[in-house]
Amino acid sequence: MNQEIKPQELLNNGYELVVAESPSNIALVKYWGKLKGQIPMNPSISYTLDKCKTTFEVYYKKLATPAESPIFYFEGLIANKFAGKTLKLIDTIASDFKELRNYHLVLNSRNSFPHSSGIASSASSMSALAFCLMDILEKSSDTNLVSYYARLGSGSACRSVFSPMASWGKIKNIENTSDKYATKISDKISTELRLVGDTIVLVHEGEKAVSSTDGHALMNSHHFRENRIKNAHKNYLSLINALELGDIDSWGQIIESEALELHAMMMTSDPAYLLMKPMTLEVIEKVRQIRKEHSVNTFFTLDAGPNVHILYPLSEKDVVIPLLKKFLSPLKMIHDQVGKGTKLIKSKKC
Ligand code: PMV
């Protein structure tokens, strides 16, 4: 087996290629806890990002009989031992679409952000992969189906398919919400809160002490479980309201409280754990100080990790970014913003 991917050799040997690109997303109301079959315990809403993305290339060759196992490369180098989620998603899709088993697949993925930056690559990679596989099966025009399978790869990945914002999780009496795939929300969002910047402050680069999978599982018997579910619903509805009204103060207040509540769940689970670092708290304090002293709308949120996402209306970007550089240097920062969602770069059809 080649240690390095050889694209030309594959193409010369009758393989064809599909390529998809998909961004990561940042949740405002957090998905935390899941039921069997990757069904979320509570609804969530996110912004789909732009620069932080995964590109997946899938070389495929149709055979007359079931193909050997797929081969997975990461940034062009063989990486089968890191291929767990990728191979699992291929298998899940192949059990619904048996014809996929007759395709030999050679996959190569790369992220636009640093490997150890703590930015969730599972959302971007699983949505990009789902899009490629659906394209091979000639079903990629059905974005709900792409989102459905992205979810089975990694829950939050289902939201990356849509932009500028996506909602995932069934809410009673709200049409167009589902536990099985995400839906786009944009129609009524005020422009100010649709065009948003996200500066990711890299507080700590490296592996998380507790994976999201284990964190979700701890919600099953969490003593705050019912309150968390209730509160997430309440925050979801209030956030939709704030987004529609362009109410920046309520938007920011909900975002910050959701981030802290997510980490409070971790700190009060059994066993308890902590993913924030001392520097996470220092950055949070700075964000609040900058907001107060410079009259800008900077608000923080956190994923399941120590890095801080600072959100602000893009109309304030030219003032906010210099302030962040001034107050947070020498910490590394990635300046991203709301982007366009999953995109096919090379489809089977062209
Ligand atoms: O998609 P997962 O299983 O990696 O879970 C992600 C959960 C959070 O990032 C903490 C919140 C969210 O809604 O994205």
C-alpha cells in the first residue's frame, strides 16, 4: 500500500474523483447529550463558518464484486489508524445503500486549520464526507439526506451543511425542525446578526482530556439533565427571537450563558471534569472588559474545549480585530466569519 497518495496513478487505474469542502460550525445553543441513534437531547443552533474547513477527496472505482476496505489518507499520507469515524460512516451509508459496497474508495482529507488547534474537525470532515458519498450515489442534491448522514458521522456535522445558520433538534409546534437532520435558518434573521465574525483564540493546542463522545454519555445520568433540556429549549426560543429582532444584547447574553452552562455540565457530571484552562477565563474576562470599555459587541462562546470563540457583528470587525490583537497578543488567533456551508468542488456529474 502506498504511504503517500498517488492521485495520477489512481486516475490512470480507472478511479474517478469527487471533492467536497465543508466548514466547521460554532453552536450558540449547544447540543449536549444524545439518545440512541445520535438523536440530540436538546435543540441547538449554530453559525456555519467560512475559513475553518475540511476538503475531502474521494477516489472511487466501481467493481463487479464487493470491494476491499477503503484506504484513508490525511493530508496525503496514509492514516488508517485515524480513520475510525470515516470508516464507520462509510459502513453506515453502505448498509442503507448496498451499491456503495461495490465501490473501492480511496479517501484523502485535509483541514485548513492546524491539526492540534482544538477546532472541532469532526463537524467539517463528516459533513464533507457525507456530501462526497451522497454524490457518488447521485443523491447529493438532497441536502436533508446529506445532513442526515453527516449527523450519523458526528452529531454537530449535520449543521455544517447549511448556512448562514442551522438548527437541529425537534421542537414541538415549530415546523421544519427535526432530530434527524438540520435545517437552514436565515429568512427572518436581522442582517446585523446574520453577518457575524468569529475570532477563535487558541488558548491550548492539543488533545482534549475527555472526548465529546464521553461527555455526551455523561449527560444520560446527569442530575441536571432535565433542567438542562428545559433551559436549552428556553434559550433556543429566546435566541430565535433576538436574532429576528436584531437584539444584540439578548443575543450576546444567551450565547455567553449557554457556553458557561455547557462547561457547568462538565464540571458537575459524575465523574466531573474541566476542559477550560486558566487562560480561558482570562480571555473571557478580557472579552467582557473590551466590550465595556470600548463599547463594542464582543461576546464569547466555547466548544467542548479550552479555546474561546469571540463573536461580533461583522460591521464592527475593523474596530474589534485591532482591539483583540492589542489585548490578547501573543495568543494565536484565527479570524473567521459566517460562511457558505458545504460545497461540491468536483461532482460525479462534471
Ligand atoms: O458533534 P459532537 O458529538 O462532536 O458534539 C459537539 C458538541 C458541542 O460542540 C460541544 C456543541 C455543539 O452543539 O456543537
